[in-house]
Amino acid sequence: MLELIRKNAGSWIIKFILGILVLVFSLWGIGSFRSQKANILARVNGDKILMESYHRAYNNLMDRYRQMFKGRIPEGLLRRLNIKQQVVDSLINKALIRQAANRQGILITNKEVQELILSIPAFRRRGAFNQRLYERALRENQLTPAAFETQVREQLLADKLRTLLCSGLAVTDAEAKQHYMYENEKVNLAYVAIDPSRCKREVNATDEAISSWYKAHKERYMTEPQIRLRYLAFKEADIRNGANVTDQEVKAYYQDHRDEYEVKERRRARHILLRVPRNADKKEVEKVREKAEKIYERIKKGESFARLAREYSEDPGSAKKGGDLGFFSRGMLVKPFEDAVFSMKEGEVSRPIRTPFGWHIIKLEKIEPARLKSLAEVKKSIVTRLKTKKAETIIWDRANAAYDKIIQMGSLSGYAKQHGLKLETTKLFTQKRPPAIIGTNPDLLKAIFSLNAGELSSLLQVPQGILIAEVLEKKFPHIPPMKEIKGQIKRDYIQQKARDLCQIEATELLKTAKKEGLEVACRKKGLKVRETGFFKRTDRSARGGLPLNVIQAGLSLYEGKVYPDKVTESGGKFYVLAFKGKKDVDAAGFSTQREAIIKRILNHKKRTVFNDWLKDLRRKASIEMVTKI
């Protein structure tokens, strides 16, 4: 079956990430290890991790972040997340998991791989595996079928190993109830926030003090590297409109992508919902059903469904609209409701149907059959797509040809003059603030900033197309003389000293509060005490009143410990906290949440066990980094 799935797809070089595989393989990477000549990144207990695997994993992860942030990754995010080390660590973890599975004799059969692939929703159409959809999904996302099957096999291997390690774990009712009581307990905190701005007037910023500050903190004023480019741009937009697309090409694309233009069957229905409490007994369930039956009989006798829905339905979203749910397709509603609707005829009214929400009476208003959009309907979008693809091909061909000639001539400006082309010039810019034409791709910026003055770049793929760039000027990092940045130095000095004074004031306030109470201590300082009001421990904003780290500090307080050991800083402010009281939750609600809580605790235990096991493997493993990233 795997050979069947591979058929006609073996030459594609693609990288498709989906479902549960996204997190693991975007970090761990994929690859066949066939290239024995590839550079080695590391050895894990003697097993090689190739640089090829690292680059693929890194590129996959970068693609995910670009998609997540729509092409503009927030400044500094990659540095804060330490992406490169994440990729290395995950590749090492992957090797350790594979080795452990081999020691345990855990094997994954072709049938298991086949069954998982066939079950992935992204590859199914109308409930069945669709070969064309599978092939196109892989092709468009740059994964070979063999590489994707390797991903699936390794994920199954990790899942089996996790199951084996966590097989003895359980959660008792006592644990779950204790968790429920703690999670739903409400806490009230008193607090005061001291802003450094109130201390600025106390700072004496003399010339001598500012000069001393500058000498002690020179490194913080180090400038970033700057670069100025002259470039020749090959823009897709300049070519796209002129790109020729024939009717035959449009028709061929349409035939090859017909499943993209399939419109699912849609149905429009009204309903009357009579809710049933989750913990209702059989008697109460039957009582609600009987009420629903009476409404159903009234409808059968000719009363208006919409009027009865407005009168009786307990669905706040549709009751005012006469129970109208609008159009929907399969997979959008709960299964019992959906099964009923898609078995009905237009105008038909169902007897009461039970779902987790209660009893429903349904009227099917209209059926829109599944259909295939005509070529005329989608022609415009196909033409646009094909023009874009052709433009991409054209600009790459033109850019490559131009680059070869520029190299032969040894002059970017000479080539532009010879062909009557206009060269553009950027202003000096840093990696953090590149011009729009360059974009924010960190790898591209790193490549540009590795060039020296006078050097020519390779072909640079930017959001608008392709650039060939020459470095006109490059400024290396330096520390400006004090006279050039005295205003900034003074502002920084005042801000830091005000912060220090503010922290001292907050610490003294906390000390006084422990002796005399927070209200008394604040009154002496002319500060106002605020309260969060009672909030659940799961509320990570204290009803929007406090930052997360301040809440975490507050939740460590209780009746026996009214004040924290130290003040808490967040957003430049210093917080002094005090425990005011708590409210216990009614245990009666536990039964309705019991299963969800047990599942949550069990999943947490499994993650903890697996991560601890993996850390222990790493501690004992022989890990040799061969290549520095």
C-alpha cells in the first residue's frame, strides 16, 4: 500500500507538516541520511546527525513561523526562542528516542504507517483516502512521500514508547477533586503599584554623574552594524500582468485541481432546543423529552415552527431568529444533530433528537447539493495563480542570466548602464530595521551583512521578487562619543536611578506593611491601595487587573502568609501585595468536570514522566557536537 501511495510522486522534494506531526517534526526535521558525504552535525551514542537534517528541520521551523506571523516574524523572537539550539536539541532527542525504541524491540509495521496516513483528514475526500489530494499536498509543501512516511513511522515509534513508559500512570478521584477545589478556589488580593516616574524628581542628574554613568555603561551604547546597498530588482509585479496564460493552460490546471473547486453539500435548518443539565437523572431527561414531544405535535398540527422556536427554544444564538441556524455542511455540528439533518428531506420536521445539549426539534428548510464550480466561475483565480507562477519563473531566468553577465563584466553598474536599467539605492540600515524591499527574513539579512563594502551578493529572494545587490557602504559597530548621545545618556541615567529609588521605596513599604498593615503603610506614603476582588486561580489576569508574574506571586500567599518575602517587578513598576481572603468552591460541581480534570492531570503526568525520562537519557548519553552552528 505504501508503494501505491508513493506512485507518481517519488521525484518531489517537499516538506509537509500537519496535525500532531507539526510540532515534533518541524523541530526534529526529516531526511533520509542517504548522503554519506554530508557534513556531520553531531554524534549521539555513535549515531550521526547530518547537517542536511539540521538544515531541513531549521527551514521547516522557519516556514512555520513565517506562516504563523504572515511573513513578518516579530523582531527578536528567533533570538529569544534560541531557534537554532531548539532544532539541535530536538534532533538529539529524536536520535535518543529511536535508540531507546530499538533497545526495547519496538517496531512499526508498514501496515501501521499505511493506516495512519489513510486516516489523516487532510488526505481524505468524502470519507475516503484521495490519492490525488495526497500527492498534491506533498508536492505543494515540499515533502517526498518516502520522507513523509519516515515522519509517520518515527512519530508512531515515539508514541509507542511513550505509551510503554506511562502505562502504569493513573489519577485517583481524590487527586482530581483536590485539583478541582484548588483550581476553583477564589482569592482576593490587595496591592499597590509604585511607578518609577514618581521618583524621577528625586534624581540629581549632574554632568559628573552622567559622565560616570557613560563610562560605566559604554557597551550599552554600542551601535549596530549598518549597511547601504545598490541593487537591481526583478519584481514579480512588473512581469505578472504581461505573463501570457492560454485557455488550454487554464483548462489543464482546472482538470488537475478539480477537488479544490468542489463545493460540499450544504443544508439550512431551524431547531428548537430544550436544554438538559449535564448531571440530570433519567426522570429529568424524560420530563424534558415529553415537553419537546408536545411542541412537536403542535408543529405537526400546523403551528409556526419559527414562532414556537422564539417562544420555547433555549438556544440564545438562534431563538430570536425563529431557530434559524443558516447553512452548514457536514462536520460543523454535533454528530447526532448532523446525522438527523442529513437524513431528512426538505420541509421535514424531526421528532425530538437528543444531543449533549438537550432535546432538539429540527426543521430542514433547504438543501444545496454538492457541486463542482464551473471553469467560468474560477477562471479568473486560476489565471492569477498561473500568471504568478510564470512571473516567478521568468524573473528567476532573467535574474540568473543577468547575474552571469554581471560576473563576466565585473560591474553591476556597468551592466545596468549597458542595458538601460535603473539601479536603486537604500539608506544605511541595520538588521533590525531593514528597508521594505529587503523584508525581514533573518537568514537573508545575515547573508547581506556578511558582505563587505564593494562585494556583490548572490541572487536574493525578497518578498517582491529577486535582487542583485552591491554593498556601497558598511559601518561596523562602534561606541559614539558622549557629546553625540548626551541626551540619551541623561534619560537612561534618570530612568535607572528612579527605578532604584522606586525599588527601595517599595521594599520599605513592604517592611512597614508587615508591621502595621498595608493600608496604614500606604497612607503614610500617600499611596492608594487597590483590590483585585475575588478571582479564580485559573484567571491569569486577576480579572484584568494585574500582570501574570504579579498574580503568580500573589497566589503563593495565604492566611498564614499575608505578605510576600519581596516586592514584585513587572512592566517597570514595583508591586507590594497582601492576601485579603479566599472563598472555597462548592464541591457539587466536581462531578460534571471530573472526567476532563482526570484527563488533564493524566496528560500532565505523562508529559512529565516522558520529559524526565528523556532528560535522564541525555544525561547518560555520549553527545559529541562535530559542527558548530
